[in-house]
Amino acid sequence: MTKYLLLKHYRGDHAIAKDDLVPMDQWAPEEVTAHIDFMRQVADELRERGEFVDEQALSPEGTFVRYDGEGRPPVTDGPFAETKDLIAGWMVIDVDSQERAYEAAARLSSAPGPGGRPIHEWIEVRPFYGEPPVVTE
């Protein structure tokens, strides 16, 4: 088994359809509920398979911070809520192969958005460092 981080990206420049560009804060309440319910359903499916580890949604606000030298305050930049690429959340899974990680990511990518249509969000699949991906044929 290999652990993978699935990062949920909302990328305005790579959306499948123009309707997909509607920010979640502009969705109808029932559309937000349907989206969240779908994410919970996928997590439950992964739990049943013994593949689910953890998940969290993220706020669109954030700040970049870096070290600026001994005795100096950290350097900050942000927040960057208005961006074409926003990491909206993450899920950690523990699966048998890279192909299975891709299958799980594709399922997450089909989450419903406005009008109940899949939003085709980009899911970045990254193995944990030190855990080589298992490739099956």
C-alpha cells in the first residue's frame, strides 16, 4: 500500500465548460450541499475499501510565509483568495497502486457543481515522500 495526497484544485483556466467557473460562494445552497454530500460519499466508499486515511476542506484565504533571517519577523505575502488556481481541500488515501490513486482522483473530479453537473476539477495526485508508487500492469 502507498499513501497519496489528493489535492483538490479549482483551476479557472482549465475548466471544461464556462459554467464551471462559478465560484462556490455563488452556488445555490442546495448545490453546495450536493457537492459536500458527494465528497462525503466518496470518502465513505474509500473507507469501505480500507483506502481512506483523512480529508479536509480549506478556506480560500491564506498567506504565504517564509523565514527572513535570525531575529527578524517572518515575511508574509497574501492572502490570495482571488486566483485562477485555488487548493480547496485534500484527501489522503492508502491504495495498492498508482492506477488506483488515479481512479480515486477521477471519482473526486466528478463532484457536482452548479446545476448538478460535474465540475471536472483538477485533482493533483502526489505519493508521500519515501513511499515509491506501486505500478501494476
